[in-house]
Amino acid sequence: MAAARQSLARSLPALRAASPRTVLASPARASARSLSTTSTPLSSSVLAAQRSSSSSSSSPLIATRRLHVTAQQLAPATTTAATTATEFPTDHKPIANPIDTTNFIDNQFVSSKATTWIDLNDPATNNLVTRVPQSTDEELRAAVESAEKAFPAWRATSVIARQQIMFKFVSLIRANWDRLASSITLEQGKTFADAKGDVLRGLQVAETACGITTQLTGEVLEVAKDMETRSYREPLGVVAAICPFNFPAMIPLWCIPVATVTGNCLVLKPSERDPGAAMILAELAREAGFPPGVINLVHGSAKTVDFILDEPAIKAISFVGSNKAGEYIYTRGSANGKRVQANLGAKNHAAVLPDCNKNQTLNAIVGAAFGAAGQRCMALSTVVMVDETKDWLPEMAERAKALNVNGGFEEGADLGPVISPESKKRIEDLIASAEEEGATILLDGRGYKPKNYPNGNFVRLSHPPPSTEIHYNQQTKATID
């Protein structure tokens, strides 16, 4: 059992990363958590403004302006962003005063005037965490206009200057590693260790972007004694990213560093299911020194996607997500003359041959199939057992059954909940459909409720009913959902 957990841990790189979890010790923690902005920084600004007013007759107006700017900068981006590098949620207790998610436009967190809001619930409890806006047409256009306005100066900024900002951005991500992971666990449901791995994989891309000085070089080809051909790498302008729910930090970090360090300005739409990590990244980008307009964040679902696909000012789109959405985005975006990079879903299989190492194989399958609660494109969904390897199925099931399915902040949790009640229902429906088609079930986790999380979106690998086994062809194939 320990070996299976180690195999799962190997799929969660943060378990080995040098970013220790910070545990808060609150002297009087209430049963309901309240996340809101502190008044201390604002009070300091008021005192500074008062001191300034005594020195000049024109200072009251200046002080008012400074106070207005300070208040804008202190506006919380969303519930999970109303935190610091050392103070952030470490449990799934209800939030007394959830904060609505804002847009990030022109380096400011701007409250949305949306009339349509999407409730974002903690997958472990289904308690409200925040409300995410369907950004209005005016807000979407404002984000693009901000990026267009910023592009000429950002393009003209030397690659060395952009690199220095990226160095600072990487440093801030490292300093806020646990804070980002906490946001992911609360909004997406991953275990804290898995969430740290999410941040790590994105951080590695940001670190790679720091080496941009050696990646933007052009080429010179001497085609004749009196002729040569030169090539240059130039930024496109305003580009966009459409991100999925399953990696709230990693996918934005695939896009933000590479797009911006090469001189482009980015409009990013995080998933409406878990935008908190992206909002924290926007805050860190501003602190790192990215100028206003270089990075803008908007929210929503299909309406926002269609705007990005049809907006003429957006020259390229990067998308990660499902096949259906990706095919639509690629077709419509390409038809509008945009460059479209679409990374779609996958269906992964493992073939188990008799000459393989049994112990290593079983541990690898358990880790690959159930890591991140199976919510990733590289998750293993089908195992093909060849010849006598079919006899290994009961032992594989035992190793899977030993995994601890619990709230993501709980110590020792191997798997967290799935993202939504709809996802839970889909998984349980797949299990039911396999049963209806003649399969028997080796591990049936339907209806599982952890002790402290009766309302969560959990599907557990639990003890099966008597004489149950899931396989369609006893000789060659077994599937585990």
C-alpha cells in the first residue's frame, strides 16, 4: 500500500519541492472564516495624506488622488486572493463574507457591472467561495483596448528589461507558492500537495522564459556571395489565452510568461470554476513590474470565449481544454484569421504484458489513473490486461482502495473531490452504464461521503459488493473508472 502511495506521490512533484506548507496558528479561529481587506494599509495612507496636507495648500487634492489610487490597489481580486504569502486558508470551513471576483484591467482590479454571476463553491463542501462575473461587453472591450494601448511601448521595451521583470515574477511566485496552492485546493478541490505540484509545473515555464535572450535570436543565411537572408522574431500584438479548470495555476503560467516576455500583451480568461490562482498571479505580475495593459484578465463562459474568437484586435489564441470546445475554438478562431493553438483532451491506455515488473506496474497504474482525481488529460482511463496479468486485478484494486479520499487540506489525503456535483454525477453514471452493459464492478465508490464532508463531490475507490469485478473481456481488458 505504501508503494502505491509513493507512486501517486511521484505524480505530485510538489511533495518533493522545496516549498514547505505554512500552517496558520490563529489564537481564536471562528467556525466561519471571513476574508476581507484589512484597514491598516488604508489607515497608513490616510495618515500620510494628512501629513502631506500640512506642507502645501495644493496637497489635499494630491492626497485625495493618492488615497483613491491606494483604495483601488487594495480592492480584493476575489476571496482566495484576499490573502498574503503567509496567511491563507488551510481548511474548508465556511466563508462568512465571500468576495466577488473582479476583472483585472490596466493593472487594476475592477469590480464588474455584470448582471450574470456564476457561483463558485468549494468542491469539498459545496459552500460558496466567490461569485464569478460574466464580464460585460464594455469590460471585455476595455481589456482589449488596454492591451492595444500598452503594446507599442511594451514591444519597444528591451528584451533585457522584460527579462528583469520576469526574474522578479518568478521570485514572487516562489514566495507565494503555498498561497497559490491554497487557492487551488479551496476552489478546485486538489489536495494541497497536488496543488503545489500544479504551481511547480507552471513555475518551471516561467523560469524557462527567463532565458528568453537566447530564444529570440533571428537567423542569417548566406544564399550567395552577394546575398543573404535574415529572419527576425517579432511580437504579434494582443494575444489571448483560454484556460481550463483542472490546472488553475499551471496553464495560466504556460501563457503569461511566454506571451509577455516576447513582447506581446495578453488578455487571459481563467476558468470560471476556479479563477483565484490566476487573479493572484495578476497581482504578482503587477508587483513584479509589468506595465498597465500588458496583462488583463476577464471572466465568463461561452460569451467571453466568442468575444475572444471574434475580436479583430486579438491576433492569436492559446487554448487548453476539452475536444468539443477546442474544435469549436480552433474552427471559429482560424476562420477569423487568428493563429490558434488548441491543446485538447486525451484518452490514455495502459497495456500490461506478462513480462513486466508486477509491483512497479501496479503502483504506476494506480498513480496514473487516480492522481488529481483523474481530472487531467494524461489520466489513465483504460487498462488492457494481457494473458495471465488479468489475475493481478484484485491486487490492483486493493492498492487503489487504500488511497485516502478526503478534503484537500486534510493531512494524508491522497485524492480530493471532483470539481462539481455534475462531474460527480457523470462519473457515477459511467459506472452505472458499465454495469448495465454487463460489466461487474471491482471497486464501487458511488455515494461516498467522508466523515467531515457529507456534501462534497467525492467518488471513493471503496470496498466492492461480494463477487464483483469490472471487465468486459476477461482475457484481455479491464477498465476502471
